[in-house]
Amino acid sequence: MDEIGKVIEANGNEVKIELGVSDHCTNCSMAKFCITTGSGKRVIIARNAIGVKVDDIVRVRMEGGKQVGSILLVFGLPILLGIIGLFLGARYSDTASLIGGIIGLGVGIIILKFVENLFAKKNVPEIIEICKED
């Protein structure tokens, strides 16, 4: 999906782009997790392949299906591994169950960190064009 936003920060090959709430957001059950500023706008990081500057208005392309998969992975994996740890520890005692749950949760977070490092560069939004330069 393509969206239009304003470049608020440029650091070499990466830029931060502020996006408004779009029509897609109203239909998305995960929209509340995207809003990161007090003004109700979203801030994303994109690769600066076409040389945009601060205050430029740009068109950004993001693949929506990957966002949903990423959100499911971020929330689902640690919870799933935490629950598995709880059940494995429950065979021994309540304390072991608690420790197993915490270890499972920690392992899930560590796995997410490795996955993030592997896929972070592939899932970066792409700046398609500069709509208006300031």
C-alpha cells in the first residue's frame, strides 16, 4: 500500500517519515499499535534511495501483509514459548512452572532479536517519489 508522508529526519541512508492516519488504518484492528506520536501520527523509518531531505513530502510503499505477519510474530512467539515453558515446568512444581514460563518468554524475545536482524533490511518501506520539496 502507498501512503504520503513528510520527512521529519534524515540520517544518511535512512529517513524518518511522519504519516497521517489513512483509510487503511480505520479498517485495521492493529492500527493502535502503529500510532507512535502524541498527535496521532505514525512515524516509520525508510531507506533514502532517492535523496530526500527534511520537510519533503514523499510517497512511501509498504507491504501490508508483511506488517500483519510481523505483528503476529512479535506478540505471538514470546507468548507461545512462555506458555510452553509454563506447561513444561508444571510437571515438577509451581515454582518450576513460573521459571519455565519466564525462560520461554526470554527465549522468544531472543529469537525475535535474531529474526529482526535477519529481516530488518528486507522489510524497510520504500520511498517511491518526492511529491513536493520544501
